[in-house]
Amino acid sequence: MKKIGLFYGSTTCYTEFAAEKICASINRMLGAQTVQLHNLAYDSVLLMTHYNHLIMGIPTWDYGELQEDWEVQWDALDTMNLKRKHVALFGLGDQIGYPEWFQDALGYLWHKVVSLGASAVGEWPNTGYDFIESKALKEDKNVFVGLALDEENQFEIIDDLIYRWSRQIITEFGLSP
Ligand SMILES: Cc1cc2nc3c(=O)[nH]c(=O)nc-3n(C[C@H](O)[C@H](O)[C@H](O)COP(=O)(O)O)c2cc1C
């Protein structure tokens, strides 16, 4: 069975909850233990080399900054070759509290993994959100580079977004059952 590595950082647990939901959703579709969770507070980004398919979760903190566990390992990412890796990204942010920096860290992570050779999947439409600026938007396109989740303001739709995005990325990964 193909394994998917899901790497995330999370300061106040929202990204962790989303990671667990994505893990459960994909495991229901592809079989138990397909997704292996890695919390970057304890695990190294270097473990990414063990997987061909990767999911990465990052919240934005402190006005457009990386979450602390990602920040600590940010430079270690540069030592990795992500060519032939398929990567899907999701982010957590607060579009009402931080509308000018919504999901910026998701954008930084996307640029990083693409510059390291990864092939990125999992774009998500920006309709239904209300913010001013985001570095996670693709240039000239009405899409985010990955799934943008907002636990503070869109709690009630998160499970549905996660279910639909999980289905989308396993198709884009070429792993559909
Ligand atoms: C002090 C502080 C700064 C934040 N800065 C941003 C920000 O710049 N952009 C954004 O989209 N969200 C921002 N947020 C919202 C967090 O990204 C959001 O609460 C997220 O769910 C936290 O994820 P975590 O619990 O996994 O750490 C901020 C939250 C706090 C408390």
C-alpha cells in the first residue's frame, strides 16, 4: 500500500485537528494507515524523503509569518530534493482578524516546495472567502495554492471542505481507489 506523509506545525492545535481530519478522511477512502502524521514539533522535515506523496499543513502567525515549528526547520528544507515528490498543501488562517495577511505562510511554503522541485497539487478556489490580501493566491488566478481553512470564522464548513479537498488530492496524486 502507498503511504502518504502528512507533515504539519501547529501552535494552538487547529492545524493539528485539521491534519487529523484529513488523515481520517483519506484513510477512509484508501485504507487504514495510508496517511502517516508527523508533527514538526517532534519530527524532522528530513523524514519527507520516505514518501512519494506528501501533504503539508501550515498556519500563518504574527502578521504573515511562518508557524514556529516550520520556522525552526525552514532552512533544513533547503537541503532536500523534492523532485518526483507530489505535494498538496493546506493552511490555517483568520480572514477577519488578519485580512491583509490571510494564509501568507501557505504561500511561502508553496514557493519553497516548488523551488525544491516538487510537483504541487491541491489548488483551491478563493470564492466564499472575505479578505484583502494573501500571498497564498496564485498569480493571475482566482485560486489558492492549497486548501485555505479558517477555523475561527468558517468552523461549520471545515469538515465539508476537508472531505472535498481530500477526494480531489487523491485523484490528483493518482491514488484513487
Ligand atoms: C497572534 C496571532 C497572529 C495571527 N496572524 C495571522 C496572520 O497573519 N494571518 C492569518 O491568516 N492568520 C493569522 N492568525 C490566525 C491563525 O493562523 C489561526 O488561529 C490558526 O488557526 C492557528 O493555527 P494553529 O492552532 O494550528 O497554530 C493569527 C493568530 C494569532 C493569535
